[in-house]
Amino acid sequence: MQNSAKSNDLIFATLTIINWIDIFTRDEYKLLITNSLRFCIANKGLRVFDYVLMTNHLHIIAQSDIKPMSDILRDFKTFTAKELYKAIQNNPKESRKEWMVQQFTKAGRDNPANKEIQIWQNGSYPVILYSREMIEQKRNYIYQNPVRAGIVAEPNHYLYSSANLNSPLKCSEW
């Protein structure tokens, strides 16, 4: 299966937090991600067709006719890592602050590609969706992710998913 996407390829990608840390347990962190995706949509030519933001990873089906997806995802991860780190450090309600900061700092030190911190795992492993069958399989996977995790009973009940019409991220029409 090909995983080197050109800018106009429709892809399924997974962006995962290091050590699968459950960072997206607070709405302010989730909104930071959806707002950043919205920025990429408005300013970088990103088109998101489906997504789900789980506690420690993000799945998207996306495409760009303007910039290579690898550039968009790299910029997104760099920006959101810095912003998430600041948000965690400045959140007086964050009970796991010390532990998370320590984990992100250690991961950054252990990775020569980073200067200070690392929040996202390296890579996003895009899968090019070249058939209707593959698209439907990945859409179903996205929709069912919060159901399989036991968070909701029905896909449309999970707010941070394109399966929910009230999601804070409005996706592109198919």
C-alpha cells in the first residue's frame, strides 16, 4: 500500500500523541485542534472530509490541491505541539501537568529531530484512498472509533467527529 501522498491525493492519516498519552480529555485542548484544522482549511488549502479526535490521536480523511499534505500535516503538528504544551503549562486545572510536561520534554530530548519537546509521534502514515471501497472502510473506521472505545453508543453522539452534525469542525462535502 502506497504511503507517500502527492498534494492532490485523498488520504487517510493518523496523528498520534507520544506514548499514547490521553491529552485530549479537556475541551480547550480539543478546540485547539479543531481551530487549527479550521486555520489549515482557510489558509493552506486543506480539505477535511471526515475526522475523529480521540483522547490520544486524530484520524482524518483529507486532501489538498494547493500544498503537499506532508507539508500541511508537518506545519499542523509543529504549531499544535507548541500550543498544546503552552495550554497544558498554563492550565491551573490540569492535574497531570507535571507528568505530561516531563513526558513531552523527555521525548523531545530523546529525538534528535526536536529542539525541546515532542507531543506528536513522528509520521502520520498517510494511506492513499484510491477506491470507493477504501474510502467507505476508512469513513466507517472513523465513525466507529468512539463507539469501539466505549465513549458513545452511536457515532453521531460523539461531538469531535464528522459523524456529529454539531461538531466544531465543519467538513468538506463529498
